[in-house]
Amino acid sequence: MKYLDLDLNFKAHPVTKDVTKKVDDSAVLTSLKNLIKTANFERPFHPEIGCQVYSLLFEQMTPEVLSSISKTIKYVVENFEPRVELLSINVTPIQSAIVIDLEYRI
């Protein structure tokens, strides 16, 4: 067990009755999702932690907006998740949605 984070669902472990934990790959993946879903100024005492993805979702999907989404994700991952080496980000618009593929190394 290399990485250990709390499970933010705060479910009790069936045997120990303690808060369940996320370990290794699962802990890092959950951290990445939380960072990308967090808006600036959403975390008390840490206004610098956040990503602008939600504010960009309702813009017209031009190449500039797709590039901005990619840049904001790259910024938040590289600056606030030291366990990850980001290899690539691919942002693809599909009908009325976007697909974000992250390739990373733990």
C-alpha cells in the first residue's frame, strides 16, 4: 500500500466501523477527479486550488475553449497532485458533451 486517502463518501467499514479508505491507484484517481471538479475559491483557505472546467462547459466548443479546458486541467494536476506525472490530455467534443481523456503515470 503506497498511497492512502479517505473515501469522501464517509461510509463505515462493515467490520471495523471506521471510515473506509481509498488505496493506491484508486486514491490517486479519486484525487484527480476531485481536483478537476473543484472550482476556484471552493475550498476554504485554498482559493488557488481549482479548475475552470465547469465554467467552460457551457461555452461554444471552439478550438480555443477546448484548449482552455486542457490548459486548466494541466495546471491543476501539475501543481496540486504531486503523485502524478501527466503524459497527455485529450479533450474531444461529442454532440452536446465533451470527453476528457487523461493519460498519466503514478
